[in-house]
Amino acid sequence: MGVQWLLVCHGLVTLLVLVSFLCGQWPIFDGTPIQRINHFLHFGICDYFQRFVGFVFGAKGTNAIQSVEYFCCDRPNPILQVLYLAIIGGTYYLVATSSFRYIPGYYIGEVHRYISFFAVGVGVLLFLLTSLSDPGTVKSDNVSVYLSAYPYDNVIYSEKECSTCKILKPARSKHCSICGRCVARFDHHCGWMNNCIGERNIHYFMAFLLWHTLLCIYGAVAIGLILAGQVKEFRVIDILTVYYGVQNSFVSLSPHVIQWLVGAYNTQILLMMFLAIVALLIAGFFGYHAKLCLTNTTTNETFKWQDYINWQRKLSEARASSAALKASINGLTNERKPPESKWRTIFRRSPLEDVEVVVKNNIYDKGFFLNVLEIIFPLSRRRLYANTKLKSG
Ligand SMILES: [Zn+2]
Ligand SMILES: [Zn+2]
């Protein structure tokens, strides 16, 4: 099989895994192999590994796996933080040792040696800021500020006390069982950051995601420019044109050029593909969070809204079936109703309907501009600032 076909197969498999990993839970993929791959990637791998260890080492092995799982997933730990630093440091080291010798190149200037170092430095700085900053820990001495920041909507949030912290839970807060604290405007607990993402550090987190998306795109494009420069400097197109005697166009020669690049610069090509895939993954994650930020919703709230919508649906279904039962008892429905069309059922359960319910009930959504402002300048910080000004005034 030709190298170009191997590359095409590699690309298709990567795309399938990516789409399955990111979108496999969408209703449109119900019952398809994409959904099964998604389930395998999210749960199957761990399950099979646990079964394999249990089969080889018995109960001791399973217990060891469970305690490792408890330490890694249910307790604060720096494993993923160290892994992040190893990945970014390792990737930068590989790029520097394999590709910096071609800088300056035909399409890339000397300055990129320094820009790349600066870009990685900013990335690590944003990582440290997100990891080490307070996500908005709710304590007895600051609970009043957080209580005044967001009102209870009495739909997904009502006045309640945290059973662990023994303080009132402000609206939009959640008790993080991993960190053992209540966090204001709780989004999720991020294992990579070993920290919660909440009201006070969501802006660092979003900047981290955006910066790393751009960083990976920059890395992939820069390596692409280095390789294009090599093709130009070695006059590869001219040589191949003479050798194969084909028309001097990049399209007809591209399989041969790719073959030459894969042979001579395989490390750079692997790095470029790695960076492109990571860029896609982080961009998807950033897009998801940006959509949430623009509608002033949190990841935690999407689960709460889903529960609320499911509950409402069950309630209306129960009402409908009790009405139907009543009607059939009264002998009002002599004729059988035709079964509901499959398409109608799909549209009736359309996620658009769910979005409408959330939009109608989400009192925290104040429009694009104010929502973004709230991410950049947290409400509680503004309240604290106003309070101190009042006191000093
Ligand atoms: Zn709590
Ligand atoms: Zn946490």
C-alpha cells in the first residue's frame, strides 16, 4: 500500500476516534458504532483493564486498582498536573531539538525561536494561575458576598444548607466532594488543574483553553512552514518533476512530496499531526465552554437543567397517560389513535426544545455583553470592592 493511502487511513481512523470521543453521545449517533466507540473510550477501556487485572492478579489486583482509582479520581492529587507539564515540556523539547535547526528557513524567521518560547511560557503561566487561584471558596466569613451575588431561581437552586460545610449554599454554588469545600458558581472539578473551576478562576481557565488551542495551531503551522521551506530549499518539486516527468504542479506531485517528507522528516510530521489533533480537542472543549459562558450557564448547571427537563417530561407524560386512561374508562375513545410518527417523536424530543426550556428559565443569562463581563470581572469581586469602598467612604 502506498504511503499516501496509509496517511489517508491514518487520518480517517483519527477522525473517527475524535468524532466518537467528542460527539458520540449526541442523539443522532444513538445505536451507531460511533456511540459504541464513545462508550468504549469513556468507560470500556477502564472496565476491561480492571477485569484483566482481576483475572491475572485476583481480588488483590482489583483492590489495588480501586485504591489507585480512588486516589487518582476522588482525591486531590497532582498526577495530571505533572503530566501536563511533562507533555508541554516534552513537546517543546522535541520541537526545539528536531526543528529549530531549520530556523531561519525560507518561510519562517529567526524570531520564532523566541516567540515559541514566550508562547509556551504564557501557556504554563495560565496553567499555574488556573491551578493555584481560589475558584471562589465559600466560607462563613464570605458567604454573604456570594449570597448577594446571585439570587435563588427556585427552579434549580433554592435556599439550602451544605450538609458538610454547615453554611448556606449560595445559588450556583456546589460542594466539591474531591476538594471538600463549597465553590461559588461551580463549573466542574478539573483534574488537570487539580482545582475546581468556579466564579473566581473561570476567566483563567478560558484563557488557558484559548491560548493552548492557538499554541497548538501555531506549532503545527510553524512546523508546516519549516517543511515547506525545506521542500523549496532542496528544489524538491523541480527534482521530482524531472525524475517522474510529470506536469510541474503541486497537485500531481503531492503524493511524491509527501512520501519524501515522511521519509526525511518523520519526527516533524508526527509532531505536526499531534499538535493538530490536540488543537482540535482543546478547540472543541473551548467552544463548549465559550457557549456556556455566553449563555451564563455552568457545566454543573447543564446537568441540573437536564434533570429538571427530564422531570418535567416525566410529569407531562404521567399527566397525559392518566388523561388517556380516564378517557378510555369513560368510553370516549372508541377509535384507536394512529401511532405517533417516528419523526414526530424525534422532533418532540428534540434538544431544541430543551434549549428553549433553559433559555426561558435561566435568570442568570443577562445577555452577551454582561455575561462576558461577569466572566472577566466576577460579581462577588465587584461586590467586595463596592463594600470596601462604602466602608472607607
Ligand atoms: Zn460544602
Ligand atoms: Zn474541586
